Amino acid sequence: MIRTPLRPLARILDARRKGENPDAIERENMHRRHEEMRGRARVQAEGRLLILGATFLMVFVLVGGRMALIAGSEPSEPRASAAGASIRAQRADILDRRGRILATNMETYSLYAQPPQMIDPGHAADRLAAIFPDLEREALIEKFTGKRKFLWIKRKISPEQRQAVHDIGDPGLLFGPREMRLYPNGALASHVLGGARFGREGVHAAEVVGVAGVEKKLDSMMRDPARGGEPVRLSLDLTVQAAVERVLAGGMTLMNAKGASAVVMDVQTGELVSIASLPDFDPNDRPGVSGGADSPLFNRAVQGVYELGSTFKIFAVAQAMDLGLITPESMIDTKGPLKWGKFLIRDFHDYGAEMTTSEVIVKSSNIGAARIAQQIGVERQQAFLRDLGLLDPVPLEIIEAGGSQPLLPHRWSELSAMTISYGHGLSVSPLHLATAYSIIANGGRQVRPTLLPHQGGPGGKRVMSRETSAAARRMLRRVVTDGTASFGEVSGYAVGGKTGTADKPDPQGGYYEDKTITTFASMFPADKPQYVLVVMLDEPVETTGPEPRRTAGWTAVPVAAEIIRRIAPLLGVRPEIEPAPLADITLTSSN
Amino acid sequence: MTEMVYGTVPVRDGEPVLPKWWRTIDKWSMSCVMILFAIGLLLGFAASPPLAAKNGFEPFHYVQRQALFGTVALMTMLILSMMRPDLVRRLAVIGFFCALAAVIGLPFFGTDFGKGAVRWYSLGFGSFQPSEFLKPGFIVVAAWLLAASQEINGPPGQRLSLMLAVGIAGMLAVQPDFGQAALILFGWSVMYFVAGAPIYLLVGIAGLTILASTLAYNHSEHFARRIDGFLSPDVDPTTQLGYATNAIREGGFFGVGVGEGEVKWSLPDAHTDFIIAVAAEEYGLILVLTVILLYAVIVVRSMVRLMRERDPFIRLAGTGLAAVFGVQAIVNMGVAVRLLPAKGMTLPFVSYGGSSLIAGGIAVGMLLAFTRSRPQGEIGDILRGGGRHR
């Protein structure tokens, strides 16, 4: 033990004596120590690498063994039943507010072929062509005798067809279980429901995925296995929806319009009892994508943004009253035409030098509304319209709601404020309008339009005072009793509302002379409104008179009145048999 | 005289590069890599047309890309395998710092391609995942540090490399990419183990792990449920794992036949993370076992060759590269057979993916360069009586 450390020193002393350089020896010592260390480390590493290599080998064997185990376990697992269980009732039904079915699933089968297993391709092709007239015998034979080992023949077949194919008795013709989406009411509420199609598809099952409407928006919810197939209930009322669509379709034909839409909203909760857009389609057989704004797939009530004209006047008046700028009896300067820069604002008729605020609404004076908007100013107007929900897309539970972004003026100048006050320069959807009218109708609180019952409750942010709301409602009632909407009177239901007739903008610039969008935004009963109804007709012409009439009072209003006449009893709104006491008040204010 | 010879005359062994390379390279491992790549292309023909159809390309778009990237990767591998270890080390260190800079820059310039994790740079014609290139670079740098710490008066390489490993793993974890982070830590641990980790530390870590997981299992309901769910034999047939299990089962021993598989239409990751399921369904257990055998040959052969290696750096770097390569394959296949909980990891050389292929080529090229046979001082060992040679 003692000798080891001494020895190098001895060598160095020895070297010194001989006159050699001792550094070389020291280097050699260092090198030897290094080699020893390396040797030790190497011996240790050899062992550890052996362990490591063996471990890896074991894990590889384990993975391979497990693979073999799974690969060999085929017979013990009844796979078809497991897959079958997973596709049953995989998509939730859709019900209306009273539990009636709007969309459900039906079990059906797909038909596919495995040509290698076929016994007599010619015979099978003969019989198949007889069962399915759209299949061609020659094409089938070619496919059956070709190289393919698998091919789909039909995605959906009826039970009768399935039996007929079964009777061919060819083992190469096979069926895969499918669930198909069924809309038992056909085109009813088609724009809300949207439609569904097969998604990823296998032999044993296929996904059903929504392509539009609530089916797409709530797709993940309806397919969520955790909900256990619990149906999705909508706020729509099937009966009301049917009545609205029927009357609207009749009105559209009578008024020679090319499109129409209607929205019925509960003013307290924002629930949509009915929302319709015509022309519509059958979601069971959804047409291909085409046509833009005139396609039946286009939802005019939500996706269609239009300048809705004079229906906007009540917003300017309500805001000015709420700010205390005017009262219903204030005199408004309506001397026309109103000049603003190069721009002239005119009224339909000349209404004289001045009139009361109520008269501005009842007679629908553009100049009066523009004067009021001047008093309000741009910024306050923007804030108010935003509170009414008119500047943002509607948050409705259908996928198309994302496309309802209103079209705002590029620069919101004072002139924009004036034109917007009578509904030009700002394009919104009929659903936007219904939401804003609901706020006026319910006493001034915000509502969120929804298709799901009991989602939005009352008690949103207050936009205007209760008194302003009441005063605005009295004016709207007078529009029907002595204004532009006289065809809107439905006895017993005290309808109030505002008409709007807007020239359609020409895509080439400017406006069409002879194409209008007519709107009637109404609420009933006006003294204590429960529902708001907005009816919009696209390019209507009423031709019973000596000249064609295109104003809302002649087109949208009678349609809306007929809808109210039909749906008010269905909605449980009681008719007021006595003459409405409101008439007295309106008389005094019209001196 | 002595001094003139020492250091001034350029040392050149007379043997030309290619013959020497062919004589010393591990031909078995290299062949295995080539075969794996060929299998990957073959599976690409089966697995990628659904994806191509979905993205609107012609059916074999991804196979073509895979062939292109694969050629680049194999070339890289061959070139790297011809280099001397110190040249490889030099390049790897440079590459490591470039990749590190790229990973650090990810939060600022990277993109997530809508997948929720910022891991990629978007180049015009494709994407680039720097963490794939960081792995081999890190292994070499860490091996260098660990080897240097074994020298007399060496730097504190163990501590430095651990800090590096933890730092990089942290960066990867925030992307978040826990798979790559775990790989980095695993690579370091394996090298530390071979570099001579104290045995009491190993026993201590093993004990702590067992203790911690027992505690977690008994006290955390969430953790227990996940483990139970993973251990239970039933699997929901509509999950990715369910599809994979079904595919293996459908394939049986000899497969359902080329192009007949169904699973590739159901699995979104059929061409990457679950390619082994496609292989199992269409070609059966035979091909899967072949693939496993190929990986095992590469990993175990490399380790056996490294056992005789005298240079600690080469030994450590080679071990780290082989271990990470093998573990990636094991995790990928282990997920498909539910030996491991689901974790996205590619199957080296087989899965589709440009970054993963080329980085794999770099890693295997370096591994081949390190496992080339070279004189290991056997005679000196015998003379000194050291070593463990028969």
C-alpha cells in the first residue's frame, strides 16, 4: 500500500539524477491513471449496456407478444355486436317546445358487394337492376367481374328493397346497418333544422353529421354519448310554425314576391316560437349548394341583411325620448326637402312645416326622423343601436347565424346617422329587427334571441326606461289605428307596429326604382306585448289597384295581420273584446 | 527524430474512404434501416390516400413526398456514417445550437397549424419541426459533457448536461409536447446510467417512483380512474385506440389483403401515429413482427457493438441515440397495443413526416458512425491484464 504512491516519486528522483526531463514521466503516470479509470468505466459500462440491451429486447418481445395476442383473439370478440350497439340512437332527436318530433333517426341499411364471394354476378346484376331502376346492369356486371374486392352499391335502402336483395341469395351482397336522419315534417322549419349527411363511413357504422342549421351548430352536443341520446328541445312551436309558413307562402304568392320571411319572438325571453324563410327546401333531400341569396338554402330571416327602411324610425324616436330631447308632443321641423351637402332627404308626401313626434312615426316622415337623429348625434346613436343588438351578428343557435353580420356604413358620418334613422345605410336581418322590437315591447330590457327554451330569461341590461317603452308602444299602436298600417288591425289583439318600405340597392350602384323590400315589424297586444312578429317580403307587387303598389302597407301588413289572426289563439293570447282603452289616450295626443 | 514524427507528419492511414467504410460499418443495422424505410413507403401506399383525398391531392401525393424526404434522409445517413466520430461530434454540436435557437424562436415565429401546440415552422412547401432535430444534437452534446466529466480535471459535465436536459424538456413541455420532453429526459437518463450512475441513486429513484405511484393511485381518484381505464380489457370501439385494436384483430396473422383495410378511413392519424395498425390490418402479424424484429436488431446490435467501445464519448452518444430510437418505436407500437397510454409519437422511418424522417436519418447516420468497428486497444488490454477479453 505504501509502495504505490512512492514509486512514481522514486522514478522521478531517478530521472533527475540521470538528467532526464521528469515531466514526461509525470505525463506517463497521468496517462496510466487515465487508462485505468477508463478501463474501470468500460467494465462497468459493459455490464450496464448488457442490462440495457436485454431490457430493450424484452420490451420488444413484450410488444410483439401483445400484438400476437390481440391478432389471435379474433373469434372470442363479438365485434359486430359491439359496433352495432355503438351506432344505435347515436344522434339525439330534435323536438319542438311541446315535445313533438322535428328530427329523428331511422334504422336503415346500406348495400355493398364483395365480388370475390359472389356466385353468379350476372344473375345478381339482373336482379339488382330490377330492384333499383337507377342501376345499370352492364355497369354492375363490369364492377362485379373486375378487380375490386369491395364496392358500395346503395347508401340507403328501404326494408322492402333489403328483403328483395336478400331474396337474390347471393353471399357477395351484404348489408351494413345505418342510421339515417329523418325529418317527418318535410320542409317545415327547414332553415332551422338544416340537414345531415353521412360522415365517415365504415361497413359496420356510419356517422351522421349535421351540415347546416341547428344540426351543425349543436352537432357535437347531439352526438355526445354522455347525454345518452337525450333529445334536444327547441323553442319552436310546430303548430305556430306551420301556420306562419302557410300564411307566408300564400302571402308571397298573392303579392308576387320572390321571397319572404317571418319571425315570431317571445318578447320577455327572446325565444323564437317560429322563424320562417321562403322559398324553403326539404331537409330529407337537401339540394346542392347553389345560387347565393336566391337559393332555397338561403335563410332570409337570419343570413339576409337588408335595409329595412322606416321600421328604424321608432329607434331614433325612442332614444330621443329616453334622452329627454323630445316628448311625444314635441313639434319636429319637417319642412322639406332637407338638404345636407349634396344630399336631399324627402318624404313620400309633403307633410307641412312641422308635426309632433307621434305624427312623425304615424305618417312616417323621413325628414322628421333625420332631424331627431341630428339632435342625438352619431356616437349616442351608435351606442343605442349596439345595445339593441343591431350592429353585431345575432347569437342564434344555428350555424348560419355567423353570417348575419350587419352591413355598417364605412364612415359613420352625421349624414349616415340621419339616413340610418329612417333605415337606410344600415343593413340588418329580420331577426335583428325582431330582437330590437322585443326590447321596445318588453319595457326596455335586452333579450338574446334563442332557439332553446328557457335559456334567455327576462332581466337583461336596461336599454331604455319603462316610460319610453310605453310611449313608443303607444305610437306604434297609432300607426295601425290611424297610420300607414291600417290593414294590420286584427280585432281584439290591439296590434301595434311600424311599416318599412325600402328600395332595393342595385348591385351596380344606386337603387332600383321598382324593386322593394317591405317589412312590417309588429307586436301584439300593444298595451302589454307578448310576441313580436316581423314579416318581410322581397320584391312584392300588389296588382289589384289601378297601378302596382309596392309599399309595406299594401303588402307586408295584410300578410302579418293574417298571421296574427291565425297564431294568436294558438299562442294562447286572449282577444280583448272591449275596444282598447288606449284609443282614448291616443286621441288626446293627436290634437 | 522523435519530435519530428510526433505531430508534424500528417497521419494518414493508407486505406481509402469507401472500402474502409464498407469494412467497418454495421451492415446489419444499415440494412435494417433500409428495409424499415421500404416498409414505410409500402405502408404509405395503404395509409395515406385517405388523407390525400381529404386534403384534395392526388392519391399518392404523400407517398411521393415520403420517397423524396426518405431519399434525403438516407443520403444524410450514409454521408454521416462515413465521417470520423470527432467530425460527427463537431457537426452535431453546431446542429444542436441551431436547433436550440430554432426551438427558442418557436413561440415568436412558429405556427400551430390549428392543432393547439406551437411546434412547427411553416415553410412554403412544407413544415419543419425543430424539436425533431434537437434530439440527436442534444444526445451528442450531453454525451460529450458526460464523457468529459470522467476525465481528470474535467468539467462538471453531469450537472451541466442535466441542466441542459431539464431546460430543453421544460421548453418542449410548454409547447406543449410532453412526448419529446420525456424522450429528452429518457435519453439523458440512459446515458447517465451507462456513464456510471451510482447504484444507490438508481435504487432510490426506483423506490421513489413505486412509492409515488402507489400513493397517487390510492389518493387521487382521477389518476386511479385513468390507470383503471387503461388497464381494463374493454375498449370503446369508436376511439382511436378502439379502431387500432380492431384493426389488429381484423388483420389476424396474415392480414386482410393489400388495400382491403378499413381502419385507415377511420383513423385521422393512420399515416403517422397509428401506421402500425394499418400494417397489422392489411399485412397481418407477420409484417408487424418483422418491423419489431428490425427495430430490435438495430437497437440491440448497436448496444452490443458499443459494449466493446473504449472511448467513453462514443459509447455514451451511441447508447443515447440507439435508446431514443428504440424507445420511440416501442412507445408508438405500445400505444397501438395498449401497453402504454395514448401518446403521439412517430414510428422512426416508417411514419409519414419530413422532419421526423430526416432527423431519423441524421440520428441513425450518427449511430452508424459511432458503431463502426475500430481498433479498441485489445492488445494493450491483454498486456496490462485489464479489460474483460477472452
